[in-house]
Amino acid sequence: MRIYKCFYLLVAVLTAQVALAKMPFSNEVFGKMEGTLDYCARVDSTAADKYQQKKKDIVKSVPQNEVDEARRTEEYKAGYDWAREELPKMPKTEVSSACAASLEEQK
């Protein structure tokens, strides 16, 4: 049950508008966000481009060198790995509906 709460929290974070000039979240959360979006793209391949765009949107106001630096950290890798390991354990129907909801929030 805790996995579901974490997943829904990630979806909520993904829908937030990013307006700061530097990384507005921890590297671990950033890794979880990108890992979640990559997983959503695999589960819902018809909307893969939208998930990739969402990945770009969450860091659009952050300088690229800062994004690259964050992706090299152990915290980012741990967060990304968490998403890669935990999300497949969830029922695909729930994941699909949560992923779709994250895209709807973008509109």
C-alpha cells in the first residue's frame, strides 16, 4: 500500500509547475520523477512522446549543465532505480490510469 501512496505522491509532484531557475527538488525526487515518466512511456507507448515532453517540461527553467550534473549523482540514480524496481510491482491498470492522469494535469 505504501508503494501506491509514493506513486500518487510522485504523480502529484509531476503535475506541479516548475518556475524556479535552479533545481526545485532533490536529486532523488528528480530521479524518481524521470524514472516514473520513463516507466509510464513503456506502459503507455502510444503517449511516449508526451511523457518525454513532460520530462523536458519539469526542468525547462533549469540550466542544462545543472540537469546533467543532477543525473550523475548517486541520489538521482537511487531514485531512478527505485522507480524502475517498484513500479512494475504495481497493477498495470492502476499505473496506466495514474500515468494518464499526470498527462491530463498538464493541459
